[in-house]
Amino acid sequence: MKGWTASDIPDQTGRTAVVTGANSGLGYVTARELARRGAHVVLACRDAGRGKDAEERVRAQVPGAAVRVAPLDLADLTSVRAFAADLPGDRLDLLINNAGVMALPYRRTADGFETQFGVNHLGHFALTGLLLPKLLAAGVGARVVTMSSFMHLLGTVDPADLSMQRKYRRWAAYARSKSANLLFTHELAHRLRTANAPLVAAAAHPGYAATNLMSAAPKMEGRRAAERFMAIGNRFFAQTPDRGALPILYAATAPDVRQDDYFGPPLQGLLPGSPTRATRAKWTLSDKASRQLWAASEQLTGVRYPGLGH
């Protein structure tokens, strides 16, 4: 892992990847670098205009890149189902569950879920399940990589109050959604291992990276001082999206990645550097908690994972 950079990504020619939230930040860098190494990349974006702009930027930076945009709104399960149904081909090698929202005021998705939990976890849970047959058909080397955060350390998932209806706190809700990402990865890895499936489930976090994620909520609420504060932090303290995307790219492509691995920058992102296996809260390795979240996620989304029992 030492000294690992995007130039160490193995050849991806002939492989197909889906990257959610690929129009900016970490998702954009991930999509661009996979395309640079020869993968055919689907930019799964909520905003068609921004997605098209990202596609044009990738083509400008990577001449001959095989990329295309497809609409995906993770806050709407109808959109998730449509994306999965419309994805061409009978195999998918990489699914990068990158898109997310952070510290939003209380909102609900189209299906009535608290937005951070609904987008960051349930949308990706449904998407992965709907694409599972194509991921399994890809055989050895196929991977699902889900984006978490070092912020997951601030809160576990309460199965009795998944939407935080009792008392909503935006940062606690974000932390819970990121713990949910790791619990999902843990349970998916367990089920894949039990089924002796070649698909690998791993997770990653970028540390503190300069992306639009931090400023989205202040901009939505018109909190200009908070927006400026976030911009200053991004400029002077955060690492670049190119650096922040390295753990994701490592989890997606490095040959030594194992089931339920979790990668991030050194010292939870406080130091720049090559990807390393990251520290995770003990509750994200709980078999009981991961099973409970999985069962609730199936019930809420109506999505089952064919061929993967307990």
C-alpha cells in the first residue's frame, strides 16, 4: 500500500463500472481514473446537466474515455429501479456507492425516509440488490465499494428509530448513515462469503477532502457564514479530491482487497498519504446489528438479494 497512487491502478480494459454521484468531487475523480485505465464507466448522476458536464470533462482529460451518463436519484426508489432496469449488458464489474448527503436539515425522500439515511444507505442498499445478478455474473474481480466516513465513529444505528423521528440532529443522522454503510458492507461480505460468491464487498473513506458535500447544507439553508467557513476549511485544511479518492480506488482495484475491508488515508485522514486499512467502530462489525439493519432495509425498500441468504 505504501506509495500507492492512481497510477498503480491495474488495467481495467473490458470492465464496466458504475459510480454514483460521479458529477463532482470524489465520484468524479474515481470515474475519471477508472476510465483512464480503460474501464467503461457509467456516471450515475441525479442532475442530468451536471452529469453531462462531468462526462465532457472526463473526455477532455482522458481522450478516448468510454463514459456515459445515466440518471439516478437515490432519494427516489422509482429512479433507482429504473436505473437498474435500464443498465445495459449482463455483467457489472464495479459498483462504487459514492453519492451522499451530509448534515442536512430534516427532510424526507420521495419514499418517506429521513434523507441522509434514505440516500446514503437505503438508496445504495436497493441499488446494489437490484444490480446483484450482474455483479455476480462478472465473476472473479467484481466488487462493491461503499463510501463511509470517519464520522461514523460518532454514532451507531438505532434499529428502533432509523429515521430519527424522536429527536433529529443533523450530524448524528449523518454519523448513523455512515455507520449503516459499514454495517451493510459487513453483512453483504458475510452473505457473499457464505454463498462462496466471487464478488467482494469493501468500504472506504476519504478523510477530510475538499468536496461540495460540506457546503451543500449551508447553501441549501442560505447560511452564508457557515458556507464561507466550510470553504475556508476546504481550501486550507482538506486534501484534494484526487487524494481523497485514492482509498476508494484502492478498494475497487487493488489485488489484496478482502471481504469487509475498510480503507482510508493515514490517521483517519488527518495526514495525507497512501491508502491504508482504516480504524472502524466495533459496532460496525456486529453480526446482530448488521442483520437487523439488513432486515429493516429489505422491508423498507422491498429489495431482496437473490441467492444470498443468511
